[in-house]
Amino acid sequence: MQSRTPAPRAAGRPRSAAADTAILAATRAALVELGWSKLTLGDVATRAGVAKTTLYRRWAGKNELVVDAVAELFDELELPDSGTLADDIEGVVLQFAAILMRPEAQSGLMAVISESTRDDALRGRIRESIVERQKRLVLEGRCRAQSRGELPPETDPLESARTVDLIFDIVAGSVVHRCLVSSEPADAAWVRSLTRVLLLGLRGAADADGSV
């Protein structure tokens, strides 16, 4: 089912941040208790203590609401300043894995990804609300590592943007697959190995392990 285009919001009282917070929290609670298929905007409105029309003024439908509810979880991610690029990466990846293990993140993320295969607008919202917002972590980490002298500066903006995209895809794709597809733990040992491969490449990581 294609996403409905939200109607322009009429002038009036400003949007309430408290209502938004309550609605997104209620959405995550409903995901845990009811699952994707049984979640309705009416139930979310009741849980959040707002009118159903309040939801429709903010979100076009359930898909968009769930994307934003999950995106808010990922906004909790913070890049630690651990002193080295490797430690910074390990710290944020462990946070990411912990978020993915939450029931509301698992059910919500998998559901909207599945729905987005038939909905271009929803796919765009996932990209904008989750992917693009969290690339801030890659940008911050690279900038910090460059200031430490751990990474060389990049003078080509296009090449730099491609590098950021690639780093994000490798890390996010690996952790999502590990946690949600393989259902294996992304523990400290696994995260350390992922970081080593990311920083050294396959040959360098093998040499560091003393293996072939």
C-alpha cells in the first residue's frame, strides 16, 4: 500500500513536542505488546492520550509513524571519545547492537523494511529519518580521527562522501544482519573483529590475528 501524501498543516497552535514524544513512545510500546500487524493508530492515540486526528496531522499513516518511532531510538547513539578510532568504533557499534536487540526496534525496523519494498515513499523516509541522520556518527568519527592523525584528510568532497556512505553501509549492514538476520550476538569479541576488518582490511586483519 502506497503512503498517502500528508496534507499541508493549517496555521494554528504550534506542534507540541511533548505530544510527539508521547506518541512515539506509545508506538514503541504497542509494537512490543501487539506486534506490527495488530498495531493501529487508534490504539497508539489512546496510549499516548491524544486524539486520533492529532496523529494524522503529523503522520500520513502507520508506516511513517513506526519509522519515526524507531528513528528516535537510533538518535540515542553517541560516538564515544575513547582516544583511538578503533575504540570509538567499537563503542558506538556496541550501542547500536544493544538498540537492535530491543523488541520494539526489532519488530519496527523489520516491518518497515519489508513494507518499503513496495513503497518508494516509505523507502525514502527510512533513508532520510534513519540512514542519513545516523551518518553523523561516521562524519564525527572520521573528523576526530583525522585531527588525531589516525586518518589522512580527504580533499575531494565527492570521494569523501562516497567513503562515508561505504563506511556506514559496511557497519550498519553487518550489525543489522548479525542481530536481526543471523540472530547471533554482536558481543565485544565480534565487534572487535568487525572493527579490525574495517580498519585493516581482510589481509591486514588476518595478519593481526596471526592467521592466513
